[in-house]
Amino acid sequence: MEAIFKRRSVREYLNKDVTDEQIQKILHAGMSAPSAGNEQPWHFVVIKNKQKLEELTQLSPYAKMLNAANLAILVCGDLNRQKHEGYWMIDCAAATENMLLEITHLQLGAVWLGVYPRIERMKYLKEFFNLPANVEAFSMLSIGYPINSEAIINRFDASRVHLENW
Ligand SMILES: Cc1cc2nc3c(=O)[nH]c(=O)nc-3n(C[C@H](O)[C@H](O)[C@H](O)COP(=O)(O)O)c2cc1C
């Protein structure tokens, strides 16, 4: 699958809007992820407002690229939807990666901004978006049209593969 090998973190974007049709495809990809017991505990907050995107750079010292993004999506987990306790964040990670792959496939670019398990970032986003008590912020994607095409890196490492036994 080409998108898996092409995907790189993209932190510089053109000032061009991602269309609602593209956003729909990205969300559809997120919701197509596998989840423990098929619990699908995710919710997504779509942010297009430039002022909000600028404010969200306060999330962490590593979120400055949101200044240049015309779109961000916050991936959240609904703790009330857990069938198997402790899996919501794993499900949300699968959804996040699915979205990154669809973004690559659409020839857009994105970077995964770490939220969970940093309590202060989760709290900041919970207050920022007024999330319900049972909903936790997991990750944020900063999305846009890439300015540069990032190099494809081959990370295959035979030393990490163990045949039949360690
Ligand atoms: C859980 C997680 C958290 C991350 N948090 C950030 C972040 O806060 N800011 C950022 O610029 N990149 C972040 N990244 C992106 C990584 O830096 C990036 O994936 C890594 O350097 C490998 O580069 P690549 O994505 O281009 O393959 C995060 C990635 C993951 C999986």
C-alpha cells in the first residue's frame, strides 16, 4: 500500500482550504479503524477557524505548525463506550494512523500532535473544547497542503525481526 511507505510528518502548509469532501474521507478513514470488541470509542472535533488554530499552538512547545494549518482534527475517546477497560487509547491510535494514511492518499500532509498521556495537554483541550466529563482528548492532527514533498525513508530493519524465537 503506497500511502504507508509515503507517509511522513508534514509541518509546513500552503494557505489553501481542505475541502469538506476531503474532511469527510479523512473522518471516514478514522472511523474504519479496528477497535477492541468493536467498541469504536472515538469522537472527532474538526477545527477550521484560524483564530482557534492559532490559539491551539499553546497545546505544547511542539504544536507551532498549527499557525500555518487551515485544518486540525482532535481525536477523542469516549470512556463510556469502552467494552474492555483500558483499550480506548489504543483504538484512538489506530483511528489516528488510519487518518494519516488517508491524508497521504489524498496528497495532503499532516502531523500527529501528541496529547495522551500528557495530563496537562488533555486538560488544556478538555477545557478548550468543553469536552464532556466522559470524553478525553487523545491526539490532534495538524493538516494542510504540503509546501514540500518529504523524502520517502526506508525504515525496514532486519535486526528487529526474530524468526520463530527471539
Ligand atoms: C504519539 C506521537 C506524538 C507525536 N507528537 C508530535 C508533536 O507533538 N509535534 C510534532 O511536531 N510531531 C509529533 N509527532 C511526529 C513524530 O515526530 C514523527 O512521526 C517522527 O519524527 C517520525 O517522522 P515521520 O512521521 O515523518 O515518519 C508525534 C508522533 C507520534 C506517533
